[in-house]
Amino acid sequence: MGKVYISAKALLEDLDIDAVVPPRNTKETLEIGTKFSPETACLPLKILMGNYIQSIEKGAEAVVITGSCGPCRFGYYGVVQEQILRDLGYDIEILMLDPPKSKEDCKYFIDRLVKITGPRKVGDVVKYSWQAYMVNKACDELYEIALDKRPRELIKGSTDRLLHDFEMNIPKVRGSKATMKLIRDYGDKIKNLDEQDGFKPLNLGLVGEIYTLIEPFVNINIEQKLGNLGVRVYKNLTADKWVRNHIVPDIRFRIHEKRILKEGKPYLGLCIGGHAWQTVAHSVNYAKEGLDGIIQIMPFGCMPEIVAKSILPSVSRDKDIPIMTLVVDEMTGEGGYNTRLEAFVDLMSNKKEENSLNARALSRY
């Protein structure tokens, strides 16, 4: 899922556990996953199946996956996928880390952790987990720098070339300290790229289901495409934000998120699974902050996001902000996808110019 593998790899290496990183997601990954997954399964499940099989072929003996609860089908992934792998003859264990809700759940959760980490001191596990959290945070900050630099860069493609070099160097480093140094080095390189004089990008909020927001192959590199069209992208969900909201006790961030969820209450006031509530609430917040447009991106058949999709036209009308939904699956064609993005960017640009003209006209009276 995007660059989450970087912090996971660093954590496992700190714990002296061999981390098998699957190949980057490609059409081959999707074809493998689609072949062995239920036809009606959502796209993330299919991609993950491809990841597992490619990892097993590289020597993986176990898979660790977080769990979930509520209407989103993610909570069933581990169970379904393990059975599929068993039916295919793969001798592999999927270790599911479900959020503990009771004492029994806590015991099960700890047993799973011990099975993953082995008989190590609790203090060491906590220490290395914290270091991995900091790697995850720094990695998301690196890509946030890229989101800001890409539409402004003087030489087009400079940011993406540096990010590509960064990823090519990840397999060459081991552990959180070396990984952190690499992240900071490339963050400085991207910051120092030359920018266009006086260029002001359009500002767009990207919302939707977390996997499709974070994984570039699935969203067909939407951040890169929009950045190259002169758009500064803001994402309401990242791996770091998810961790700070659900695992690390970041009180300030959680208060901030609750405030945003409250803003969306007139449209959707409760969790219905997945990230639909966040999709609607952050869309309202992005409109309030004066962004030029919003794009919702979701996998085909995602039940919570389908509900959010039905609500967003009301947000668009009430808040006077363009909103478009992009649905992705294994049949999504890049040509039509690019055309829709380009048309939406034109729409945002025209609307911004119209609003500017109206504001100047009103200032004369």
C-alpha cells in the first residue's frame, strides 16, 4: 500500500526478521490477484492476493495484515485470502492483527505479536515500533514535500526522478536509522529543486478509500498526473494520519479530526464503515478552506464509498465547489482516466478565474 512497506521493512529488519518486499504493483500483480479472487471482490483484495503470491515465490513464509470491523469488507480479507491460498496449495500463515475489544482479544493480539517478533524483550519491541513509526511519518513528509514541489518545479519530471531514485535505494539500506537518513537526504534534494517564478498552482483535495488514495498503481498515479497539470494535491488520508488517529496517542491530531467530522455532520454524522465519513467531512472542510476542487477516488463496489458518492453532489451544490468521483477496478483504462482529469482541471481553472472576475467586479461597487 504505497510506501507503507518502507517502515514495515525497517521494523522487521530492526527485529532481525527477514522482510520479503513484493515487487512493485504492476498489471501482472493485478492479473494474478484477479485470477484467484472472487469476481465481486473489491480491487484492494485482488491486488493484495497478487502481492502475497509474488512474495511467496520470493520466499515469504507468513503474511501480517491488520484487521478491521464494521461494514467494510476489509475485516474479512485475512480469512478469505488465507483460505484461497490454502486451496492453491500454498503453505503460508496469515497473521491478522485485529483491533482488541476485550481481554480475550488483547490476549490473542499479544499472542500474534509474540509469534511475529519472537521471544524479544517488550522494551525492544516498543523501541523498534516507535522508530518504525518515525520512519513512516518521515516518509509521508517526504511525499508531502513532493506534492508541494511537483506543480512548481522548473524542470518537469525532476521531483519524480528523485522519488524514483529514492525507491531504488530503499533495498540497499537496512533498519530504521539508515532508512531515516535516506529519507532526509532525498527530502533535502527535492526541497532544493528550482521552481517557476511566481507560479500559483490550483489546490485540490483528494478524498476516498484509504488504499486507493495511497497506492499509486491503483489510482493510476493520480498525484503525479495532477501535479504535472499544475495542481497542488492535499490528501485527507495517509498512512501517518491513520496511525496517529488509531494507534499513536496524538491527542491534538485526534481533536482536529473530530472537529472536521463534526463539520460534515449535516451530510453524514456517523461511521458507516471504511472511510466514508471522512470522505464527506473532509470534502466539506476542503470547501471551507477555499480549495479549488475535490476528487473522490474509490474501488468499484466499495460499499461505504458508494454512500459517500451519493452525498457529495449535495456538498458540491451547497458549498459551490467542483467535485468529481473516479471509480477504479481492473478494467479501468488510463486514456479515459487522463481525459477526465484534464477536463476537471480545466473546470477548476475556469471556475477560479470566474470567481476572481466576480470578486474584482464587486470590489468596484
